[in-house]
Amino acid sequence: MYKITVRVSRARGNAKSPFRSVYFKRPRHTKRAYKKGRKFMDYSRLRNGNDVRGVASAGVPGEEVNLTQTAAEHISRAFCLWLKKRLHKNRVLVAVGHDSRISAAELLSGVRTGVTQSGNDLLSTGLSSTPSMFMLLQDEEFFGGKESLPDGSIMLTASHLPFNRNGLKFFIRESGLEADDVKEILSLASQFSEAEAKAAEAAATSTETPGTVREQSYMDKYSADLVKKVRKACGSETPLKGKKIIVDAGGGAGGFYAEKVLAPLGADTSGSQYLTPDGYFKGHIPNPENETAMRSICEAVKREKADFGIIFDTDVDRAGAVDSTGEEINRNRLIALISAILLSEKPGTIVTDSVTSDGLAEFIAAHGGRHHRFKRGYKNVINEAIRLNNAGEYAPLAIETSGHAALKENYFLDDGAYLVTRLLIALAQAAKQGKNLSDLIADLKMPAEAAELRFKFKPDCDFKTLGANLIAQLEEYAKTKPYITPAPDNHEGVRLNFDQAHGAGWLLVRMSLHEPILPTNAESEKKGGAKKIVSELYAFLQRFDFLDLSPAEAYLGINSGIEKQ
């Protein structure tokens, strides 16, 4: 038996004593590490930014399962310990929900064991959206008072990733957890060993009452609150009567929106697709950024002659939309639309990620706002918007081009269903004036040409160091070209503006947040301009033999005759 002293962060917990002796169980999966002759499992590799993600189901060649039932047990046990130290409580109530993935039941079983066998209580909400797992932590009405609220929650999801993946996303009443919090929880989970598990189980039997399990869905209440919001804003019980609205849930958790939100508001949802949960995502990947998925909803809107189309990702924290002509409202158009709605209510600052267009910045300025372009990553833009508000600058929206949208009025929670609900209010109000949603963004200048390329690094190279050096060299290269100027408001990678004769647009080269990839975006206000810009970049990249340049070659129609590694 080993006694382990674990430190829990003072920044979050503020505990009188930051140390606690605990006994843990050794995971049977993931990489085994060694420290002072003692075996333990390294769960840190499962961290993906602010979440835990891994391979949870077999079936994909070359992808070994590393997020197991045992791993879910240990990680949820560690989350409970982290919560107890933070809240100075001996026992906590944790809510857990899941999306439609085939591994949900197995991981849920692990979470159930991890929470209850460590003397804590569990509320199992079944099929849920990620945003609902945060909102239930705020709903005193639903739980009959503040004292009955869950102390934290876990959502089992891997967002838009393939069917064999899954993960854990954590919430407390204030927000989702930060990366350092997740790092700490995984560090706790990694301390578990078989001998320590026996000790913990023995201690629990003699001194602690095993936790209870209660099953209760929250999605009906969550949906009813959205319905109530639309009715109040529109002054009508059925403000969408006469409107045909198509929902595409992609087999994820978003199918509820058609039945529980749109139907009570009077909308005709016939023709909606992939509403039934399907953990294999046989229709298409539930992802508004996926070309196949977006094409599918656009075609459905045209086929059904619908007034509006909605597409969610798997866990409903992101959304995209389609107008009555079948044209997608996504990326820059989606940002412009929700910005126009919010800025018409009160001028302020719109925080976006780094890959937004210059036309969007002009649009926001024309509508009384300020465009603040920041780093990729939904937590980055959310935290930046929160920072601006705390500094006295009103910022009502933090949004990524991926469809992650977080509104100040809604706890800065990235909630695809809430975003769409806001759009539907505007749709109903515009209809009263004989207009449609597209009229609100009629003055948005779209690029004549755009390119998005992802350059892969050669396997087993130090891609972070090499990538940083490449970006630094590109900055120096740009200084030697009088037709290139650096963008003054860039916060990651290098963003360069090209004059009229050399592309009439911009280029952004940055490092991926988590992968050995160099994502690159180029836009131009002229046909052929983006290709001109990419051509210049391609010539510059020839000096780096650690990059696969085939994406640029394919885009430019170049046959190099050289096989890239």
C-alpha cells in the first residue's frame, strides 16, 4: 500500500491545507510510467486542451483503445477529489450526461463507479447536450433550491470527432474547467495503483457510505427554457407558425431541438434529418464545418423549400445555419449575423478567432461595433471576451469560425442551441417586416476567393520548434517585400496583407493548437488573388524539407514529381 500526498491548486481551491493523503486505484490501461520503483499510469496524454479525449471503441485500424471504463472510473474519482478540496466538502454531487456515441454506456459505468465508490453522489441525466450539463448547475428552480444543486458535472463527448472517440468535459458552477484544472485532475488520476485501490475500498467500506445514483433527464427543462425565451421576445405562443425549419442533428444529441423547441413554437419540422441518435454517425459527421454535412443540410432546405435550416455538431455546443435559398450561414456569415443582432441592441466589441475575413471587420464597424481578432481555440476567445468585460469594455460575443459562439447574456457558454434560438427570434421579428435573416447581412463583403490548407510536418520531428522557427522566418521574409505588410491586430502565427498587384488579400500561417500541422488561410477580394498569395507562400516553403507541401501543390495544380513524406 502506498500513501500519496497530492497537492490541489490554491488558485482554485484556496484550501486551508493544500495537501491531502489519498489512496487510489491503478489503471489497467494507457501508458505505464515508473517513479521510484512504483508503477503508475500516465493519463496526461488523454488531455486535449480543456477536455479529456481518447479512443474509446475498437474498430479503426491503427487506433488502440486508451480511454477505457477503468480510465473513466479513475478520472471521475479524481474529479470528485478535486471538487471536494475546492469546495471544502466531504461529499459532492456530480451530474453526468452523454452524447450518442457507442462507447457512452461503458464510460458511464466507469464514471458511476468512480463517483459512488469514493463516497459521492451521482445524478445521471442520460442523453444530453454539453451546454445543458453546465446550465443544470445554475437551475435552482429545477432542483428546488441552491443547496440541492450539483457541485459539478461531467459530459461524455468527443464533439465532432469520429465514432470511435470519446472524452470527458468538466463543469463547475462558474464555468468549464481550464486546461490547468484538467491537467491537475489527470495528474491525480495517474497516481492510482492496485494496492492503493484496495486500501481505498477498505476505507470506504468502514468509514464512508457509498454514494447514491439518481437518474433524471434535464433536457425537457432545458428545452422549455429556450421556448420560453422565444415566446417572451416575440410576444407570441407560436411565433414560428407558418415557417418550415429543417434540423440536421447528424445522429448526435441535437435531435431534441426539432421536437422540444421548434414544434411548440409552431414550426413545421417535417423533412428534418438524422434526428435519431446514432453513435456511428452513418449519415454524415455531425460537424457544421464538414463540407459533406453542410452540403447535406443545404440540399435538404432546397428540397423541402424550407425557410431556415439548422445543423448541430454531436454535442450541440456548435451550430451552423442555412437561409431560405439554401445558402449556408456559417463561419464569417454566421459571425456577421449574430453580431448584427447583438450590436443592434447595444454597441460593443465582437471577439473572434484569428481566421476571420477583413470584410467581417468592416461589417462589424459599419454596425457600430469593434472587431477584436484573437487566437484560435474557443476557450481563448471566451476568456478574452471575459477579460475585456472585466476591464470595462462591453463585449457581448465571443465566437469562433468553427461555430463555437458564447454570449455574455448566457454565461459565456458556447451553446449551439442558444445561438440558434437567438437567430430564430430575429427570424420571427424580420418576418413581421417582410424580411428574412439574410437581409441583416446583405452588406457583408465576402472574399472573391479563399483557400484553407493544412501542411503536415514530417513524422517524429520537433514540430513545435520547427514551426515557430518557420513562422519567425516568414515574418522576416515579409519585411523584404514592399508589397507585404503585417496585420496590426494579429495574436497568433503571422498574418500578412498583400497589395492589389500581388493578391489583394491576406495570408495567415499558424501552428495547430494540438497537432503537427501548419494551418494556413488565404483570402482575396479578386479572383485568382488567393492563388497568387499561396504561390508566394509555396515558393517560400520550398526551403523547409520537414513539411509536406502537397496541399499547396494540389491547390495550385502543381505536379512536383517528388513524393512527400
